Amino acid sequence: MDEVTVNTEQGRDGSRCVRVRGDMTVAHAAALKEAFLAALPASAGSVELDLSAVSDCDSAGFQLLVLVRQECERRGVAFRLAELSAPVHDVVAFYRFEAFFGIPVVIGGNGDGRAA
């Protein structure tokens, strides 16, 4: 089990980039939820999640992504998943939530929705 770190960077235009490193699993769900919600602007602006360094993602991690996207919508904040590690992509694809997160689905490839 990897530890998890969350870093938030503020862009000049008021946008925020949230980078996660480690496991997005039930073991870290409470800390991740707190960090994600604290990173969101109160209203307007935009949030981009960089999940390229996530080493594991389970259903609790997936539920957090859904929560963050819904909270952004509630606050009027633009939301985007910028980079996904394979474990994050796999759990999103498993639940067939690519469209919900604006992730293109690859037709063909190796049969799991990712390019070969």
C-alpha cells in the first residue's frame, strides 16, 4: 500500500491543478476527500486533476472522482481529468463512466477501451 500525497497549484488565471501521487483506495479515502474538497474554489474557476502518478484506484477512489465532479458542477467550477494512470483509467472504464468524465472511448485497440 502506497502513501498518498495531494498537491495543489494555482494558475495565474485562477485555475487549480490538483496532482495526486500514490493510492486512491479506501485506506486513504477520508484524507483524499478532505484534500479534494479543500482544493476546489468556492465558485467559478476551474479544477484539473492530474492522476498520472496514482498507483492504485479502487471503488472508493472512483467514488471520490464522482463526488469531486458533482461538487464542481454544484459550485459552477469547470472540471477536467487531465492525466490518468492505467489503474484510474481501468476503474473508470470498468464502471463505463468515460462520458461522465469526458474521456474519449477508443474503439478497437486491445478490447478494454484503451489503444493497443
